[in-house]
Amino acid sequence: MKRFLTKAVFLAILCPYLFGAALLGAQGGGTGLSPGRSHVDLLPVLTVTPREIDLGALGPGEEAKSVFYLKNVGSGELDWSTEGPAGWTRIESQGISGVVGESPEPVKIHLAFLDEKEPGKLLTPTLILALEGGGQKAAFRRVAPMGGLREQIRINSRGGIRTLFFNVRLSERSAASLLDVGPLRMDFGTVRPGEQATQRALIRNIGKEPLKWKLVSAGKKRLPATEQVPRGRYVSFHNAAAAGTGSYSAVGQLKDNLELSGTWSEEGGYPATQQGEQCALRYRFTGTGISLFILKTPEGDPLMIYMDDQLATLIDGYSERREWVEIVIAEDQPETSHLLTVVSDGGRVIVEAIRIFGKPLLKGPPGWISIFPDSGTTTRETDYVNIVLNTPKLTPGLYGEMIYVTSNGGDANMEVFIEVLAETQNRVLDVYRYLAGSNYLYTTNPQAEASRLQVQGYRSLGIAFRLFTPGTPGTTDFFRWFNPAKGDHFYSSDPSGGGKPLTGYILEGSIGNIATFRLTGTRELYRWHHPTSGRHFYTTDQAGEGLGKKGYRFDGIAGFVR
């Protein structure tokens, strides 16, 4: 508590500076190293591989083993030592130490869950951790709570201090099955009456015995209506195309309300603040309140939260273990337009979503949610479940429902959300083609890109084809990448590029939705490629609008468009 309050006071003093700098997206001066070698190369540098170990699920009398490696990527040899995880009692030796050079040095980790349950008493897990490395052994003991546990081991050296994390899930029964469901909240976006929306959930067994599971929607559980509809509209910030790229960008309708400034990275497709970087997230919404979903981490720092440009609260983004939390920011506000602003002071925090309070969510009629398969048995594999929302009898509005997962390894609740739009809203998006030199650019929003088009000398070639609005059944995001060196734009419905090498390309997000199979009234969108320049061209003309005479070659069908 003292650490947080001290930080909070410090942040409060600096609020005007930090908020202004983050919202303006000012470029901070950075430090970097030139590509050449220098005297820094002579210093010893310790590395730990891997940085995080998952030991799986353990029950009484069970144990798990793994290994990590230490290496000196600098010159010479390097002394290292560790006293084990903080909070554990030493029962053998004071720690371990050794010397490491260019060759990786293995360190074994052995965790045992003692079977010490007494009849008639609750089981309290007692863990024994053994470390072996450098020709030495050390053992530690700890009493831990049941459930997930994440611990860290600090490795000391003059080549830097490194931290190894290990995870374990403690179960009351030996070799028990253990349910893991994801995601627990599903944002299906927007559709029109009569359309379908589909997403996939995963069921995993992180125990050792077979897991028997079943999914059922709230309507079939015959629960009171107040328990069947989630409170508040959930809006996910997830971008599947950004996962693994290290850089986050908003896609679809999220781009209309979400604004990022400063340097943002990504983790699992979610926006993530970077250590040492100040940045801000702004989201405009209409409602009576809002809550924020974040992943707290051991590298997290306080976040400053503003409502309508007024400091509302400070959120501590630090946690000894990584954990998802929902934090209510404001309630009982006038139901009008509001602005939520999240300002980071440079710690590592991942932002999952927001939940908007206001108008109650609607409940769909019986049978509007289809689940298949709705039951199964899982051993060590991952099972996938299709969740389909059918809207033929739904009027325009926001809908929410609960799906319950029951199993012999625990239970879980899933929330699903969808918005049904009015028929008067556009179903297709005009795609405008622009040309600068030999670089073709396609966009559905030329107004938003007017500055770029003008500065870089693009000229309009009119409407090339039409895409679909997000949420249209049978369609998916049509992503755009740009390669500054080649002066080329590349488009694909595959978040990873469909097997195309994308070295040097920068993901610019989705420009709309493209059909993945032939829908009524659609036609093929052909991709052409110039092997010499590396540039791409997209057209509904099978002959490539004559570009074959200029060296372009047919490169496949990108999808189906209007």
C-alpha cells in the first residue's frame, strides 16, 4: 500500500505534464545503440531462457519438473547466484550459484505438492521447490492457496539481474481434471436483423484426468431474468491481426471511438503500454458510466484515469501475479456523450476492453443462441466450441446473454454481446482506388486519409469495388499493409498475410470486410503482382485491366466483393 500511495502522490503532482504530453502524442527523446560494435560488447550480459515456465496442474502427492538455461552473451565468464523465490522458507542450503560463459548452463526446477491432508480437515497445499545448478542444490518450502500460483525467482549477477517466472495450478484432488475456458467475454460486434454472427470458444483441460463438460445458454437454465442478462455493454479492444506483431492498431468500428497516442505495443492482440513510455488511450462513449478491463502485471505502474478531462481516479497496474481485473470508473453519470482517458506512466499494463453502463441490455428469444458441440470429453487436447447468435426475430438494439459451462473440473460463466443495427444503415462500403507513381492504395474512408493522400500525391481513380460492413455474416476483415521501401500496399483477409512474406510491411488495420466465399451478388477480387517491383494490384477484372502488358502477373483470388 505504501508503494502505491507514494507513486500516486508523485503522479498527482505531475498530472498536468503527463496528461498533456500523452494526449498530444509528443515524441519523447529516446536513446539507442548504433549497429556497430563498441566497448559495451565487452561487458558480460546474463540471459535466462525461457523467462516463464508453466508447470501445469498439480494435486496432492504429485510433482513437476522443468529446466531453464543461463547464458553470458557478453565476453568472458560471469558469476551468478539465486536465493530462490521471495516468501519461501529455505530448508536446504542458502541458495545456489555458479559460473556461466558462452555455453548455456542448465538449472533444474522441481516442484512437489505434499500429500498432507488430515481426515476431516481442509487441504492446505504445502509445496517443496528444489533448484539444482552450478553443481549445487537448494530447497524451499511454502504453504500456498488453492488455485493458480505464479512465482518469480531472481537471478543475480554483475551482468544484470534477471527474473524467471513459473506458474502452477493447484488442485484438491490428485490427477484431477481442471477446466479452462476462453474467452469469458465475447463481443460479436454488429449485425442486421436476420443475420448470424459466429465466434469460437476454447475448452481446455489443464488437469490430468479426462474432463467432461457441457455448455448451456441462460434461457435453458430457467433462471430469473435478472440473472440471464449481463450488466453493461462489453466492447473488446482485441485485434486478431495484431497478435504477435508487437504493434497494436484498432480495427472495424472500434476506430470510430478509440484514439491512441504515444507508443503502444500489443500482447495477444490487445493494446499494451510499454515500460518507460508515456502513452494515452481515449475512448468516447454514450452512457451513464463505464468500467475498464486490464491485465495487471509485475511490471505494472499506476494508471491515471480521466472522465471528461477531469482526473477521476488512479488505478494500480501492479500485481505480483498477472491477473485480469474489471474496475468500475464511473456510474450514475448523465446519459450523454463522455470521454474516458487512460494515461500510463510507463509501466506494463494490458487493456482488454471497456463496459458501458446505461440502457439495459435486451434479451433474445429462446433458441437464438446455438452452441455446437455443446458437450464433450477433453483429455490433454484443446476443444473448440462454435457460438452462433441468430437474429431473425431480433429488433435493433444491444443484446447480452450468459452461457454456463459446467464440468467435473469446475464451472465457468461466459458473457456474449451483440448489437443489431437498423436496416437503414449501409450494408456495403465503397472502396476508392488511388495511385501515386506505381503504388495503388485502396480505402473506404478517403476523408480520414485526406492528409496522407494529398501530401504523398495520390490521385483518385474512382470506386474500384465494394466491401461489406463489419459483422456481415460470411465476411471477415480485409487487412492492409504498407511497405515504405517498396512503396507498395498489400491486402489480405488472413491476419498473417496468407503465407506471403511481409518483411518490411507495416499493418495499417482493416479497411472493411470481404466475403470468404461467394455470397449472393458477389464477384471475385483478383490480386495481381509485379515480380520485379514487388507491388500489388487488386481488381474485379479477370484480365487485370491490361496490367499484364506492364509486367504484372495473376496472383490469386483475394476474396469476394460487390
